[in-house]
Amino acid sequence: MQPNTLLDALLDEAGVSNAGLAARVNRAGRARGLALRYEHTAVARWLKGQRPRGQVPDLICEVLAARLGRSVTLDDIGLGVPGGPLPGPGSPLSGFVERAAALWRSDEQQRPHIVTAQAVTGTPAVMPVWEWENPPEDVDVSREGRARVSPADIVTLSAARAHYEQMYRKAGGIATRGRIVGFLTAEAAPLLRGSYGDALGRRLHRATGGLVAVAGICAYDADAHGLAQRYFHQALRLAKASGDRAFGAYVIALLVNQSLFTGEYRQAVAFAEAALRAAGPQITPALAADLTAMQAKAYARLGDAPAALACIRRAEAAAERISPEAEPAETGYVQPGLVNVQAAEALLSLGDLPAAHEHAAAAVGAPSHDRGRVHRLAMLCQVELRRGECDAAARTAAEMTERVRGMESRRLRERLRQVRDDLLASGGGEAREAAVVIEGTLRVPL
């Protein structure tokens, strides 16, 4: 059950509270001979995704139409298919844009039912990937709207994506998400509703998709997994509209990473295969390296050592072909050493400690931004502890703790907690001291 962001947005536009809508629906029902006794709690359930019974959806349309002074349809309030799911990412672009903008607005306002929504599993999780990979394609994405979109607007969107990505790397997703979602609402949504031809429209959807993907990364970093998944699905729909297969594969890589985190290892393998297959020759070496390295981690978790090792070899071969100047902006995260840290995690899962240590040390020795270095140091610390090198692990943990200062990230907090617990379990003197330092950092609230 997914939050009804369209109804939420219309209530806000109409200036009607949950209690106010309930009262108006009750009055409209009495005019039809219905004895309704809805309260604000019922409206809260509708906003969380529950479908009202009987004639109530029509009554909601009637109430909001009177308030807004225009017609309001069941599709407009997110209740267009009785008893069925809300329209998904594969529906026509105009409707998709309105649903996407409604989600951005609800997230910007920190609506609890949006932030706490659970990630979908099974078919609803797989369908956006299938729809991206398979026909029909968007033949023409042109649109007529109030404001005319210019190439300069695309430049602005691309610059904003780069800005917020750097902010995320330096300050974390919790601090960055509000900024980027506010930008999507105020700047990107009006452009998507504007006037543009097909060629410029594809560039517009590509640039907006890059921003939406970063919003999803920030939500993931803040532990809002259902919200992150919805952003990734939105970015995938925008990727399809852009016609850029390589960009779509990048978005799927984000879904692969989330699948690994949530323990959906077979889904991670399947998603990565879909990205590699559908992008084909358009895929860049950096993205191919990351996708196959993540497959290695998934196979290792599934206990399939031959498949994991084969993926590590393919990832290393792809990494050797990377030319940074030929890569799109989004794959800049695939820095030297990234494949090493991914391989180290896979090898650790397989119990190959010497090889895991070699890769983890190589990852730490390669240049990276602070956020990436924290993850690399955490992996090296974990391998050192498994090898019984407690003092070395304590020194690694000390550097990791220093690097993480100033970042607001639940993902990094989890790494800190895991390292702290492992240090305490090791029983070493220096390790215990390092654990105390980490505990002091964890006491600072996000």
C-alpha cells in the first residue's frame, strides 16, 4: 500500500485539513441519502493508501471540485482504478509528472506517511525495471505548457545535480535531501510542465532524472527505503523518456545497491543483468564494473563462490578500461579502489581473508572522497578484526571516526555501530579505546 500523494497535494492546494475533508464528505453524503460518519483518522488512512469504500471517492472529487473551482477526476485524486493499484511509473508521461511532483511536494513537507512508507517487494518492485527494458518506448515527449523551456534550463538542472551530489558526499543524505527536494518542487516540476519539443524534452527528462536519483540516494542514506525506492522508480521512468539507456542502467545500479542492503540477493543479480543487457554497448566501463562487482557481492551472499569470483574478474577487467573523461557525471562515484572494496566484501563473505585483506588495503590506498573513504576504512577494519589484527583495526577505526565527523548519514552510523561492536568483541586494549571514541561520536544526535 503506497501513500496517496495526489490526494495529499490536492488537499494542500484546496486548503482543506483532514478533519475538514471528512466533514465535507459527510455533508455531501447526506445530500445523497448516505449516513456517513468519517473523521480525520479516516482521511489519514486514505492518504496512507487505503481506498475509501462505495461512493466516497466520487464524493471526494465533488468536494474538492467545489473548493478548487474546477473539475476533479478519480485519477486526479489517485483513485482512478477501483480496487486496483495506483498508476505506476509506466503510465503516460503527463500523469507521471503530476504524481512525481506530488511526491516531491509531500517529501518537502515531511509528511510522515511518505517518509515512513515501506519499500515494495515482488512484482511491484520488479515491474518498473521490466517496463524500462521493454516496449513501448516514448515516441514523442514534447509538451505544451505555460513556460517555454530553454537549453539554459537544462544546464541549470545539471549544475544543481552536481551541487547536491557534492553536498551529499560531504554532509550526508539527511542534510541534503530537503534541499534537493525543494529544488525539484520549485524548479524542476514547472519545467516538466512547460513547453518543449521532443529533442529538448528528452534532455529535460534526462537532467531531471539525475536530480531525482540523487534525491533517492539521500532518502536511502536517511533510512527511508520506501521513499528511496519511489525516487529510483521515478528516475527510471525519466530515463526511459530521455532515451538514454546508459542512464537507465545507472538508476538500476542504485536499485541493485538497495536490494543488496535489504537482503534481496537474487533480485540484485537479476536487476544487474537487466541493466547490462538492456544498456548493451551504451554502458560505460565504470558502470559495468560497479554492476558486476555488486553481482559478486550478491553471489557471495548466496554462497555461489564460482559465480562471485567470475564477477570479480569481470569487474576488474571493466575497471581497467575506465576513462574518466568519457564517463557521464553520474558514474563519478566509481573511483579507483571502488571495485576493490566491493571485491573485499564478497571475499570476506566467502571466507577468503587473505584476498579480502589485499583488496581492502588496495581500496584504502586509492584516492577517494571522504564518504567513500569511510566505507573503505570500515571494510578494512572488519577484515583486520577477522584476521585477529586488533591493534591495526583500532588504528583504522580511529581514522574512520575522524573522517565521518560532520556527515549526517544513517548508513554511515550503521557502519560505525558495527565497527564499534566488532572492536568490543575483539577484546584488545587499543580496540576498546577506539570503540569508546566511536561511542562518543554516536552520542551526537542526527
